[in-house]
Amino acid sequence: MDTEDWWDIVERARGAAGDRADDRDPPDDPLPDRLTEVLAARRPTEIVDFSVKAIEVAAAAYRWPLWNAAYLIEGGCGDDGFRDFRDGLILLGRETFTRAVADPDSLAELPVVVRMSDGNGWIGYESLSVPTAEAYRRIKGETASLDAAVEAALAGRTHPVQPSGDDWDAEDDDETRRRLPRLAALFLR
């Protein structure tokens, strides 16, 4: 599955979720179910390809500047939290994701991030593997073959041990203000 097709699936799910596609906080968040439905209309091999590409796309966001932005937005962010943040960022769509990876401070423009500065809203999503596995289960009645196929597709690939990009102490407010001025204006009052 090429990148264009992969993002098209995400965008179709976002379109089906309508105006509620950008906030993972509500208890009845429609986007994961819409993504499951879009994926369940595909062949099992395409769902495997989607899963593999999701891991690749999330890896592209494995960057210190974005992690430090997540740390600021969420009031702290460990390994699992950053994985959830990246999966949630993917669900915000290609344009937002690409812009945020290139310039994490651009996240300050998002209405959901502005709401988060007041204690409302959420970006993170537990795992893109959840709707993917559910779609596969609907078609095949099991998910063990999905897990095995994804594992086989990723065999031999190296995974970064550390994020890339410039790092700084996320608790250094002055440095954060310098590197993420718009986000700092929202969260460091």
C-alpha cells in the first residue's frame, strides 16, 4: 500500500466522522469506529498493509521536538504516551500530521490543542492497531494471522532506539518558550 492510498483511508474515515473527527476525548468518539468500517470494506491483505504503513508513518513522527511538544500539551509524556500522541496525531489527518512533524509549534493552531490548554479535549489515541484488528476480525473471525503477517512484514527492519532531531529539557520553560513559542503561550502561563 502506498502512502497516498494509506492516507486516503484515514481521510475517508475522518470524512465519515464529520465535525467530530479531531477530538479523541468524548466517550462516543466516532472516528475509531469509522476507521474500522472503512478498513472492514477492504481485503485482509490491505488491512495488513495498512497496519504496516501505520507503523512506518508513526515512526516518521518519532522526533524529540514533537515529543517535547506532546510533553508540554499533555503536562508530561512518557514512551507509551508519546506513542498514543503520534497515533492520535495521525487521526488528525495528513496535512496536520505532516505540518506538526515539520513544525511541532504549529499544533498551537489546532482548536483541540487550544481546548486542551483549558483542560478539555484530547489528541492521543490508544493505538491504531485497535480499529485495524477489529476490521480484520470482522472479515477473518480472528486476528492471529494479522499479527503474524505484520510481524513478518516488519522482520529485519531496524527501529530507532532514540527519537531524531534536537532534544532539550522539556521542563526548561525558557528553552521551551524559545523552541515552541506558540505552544508555550498556551500552556506556560
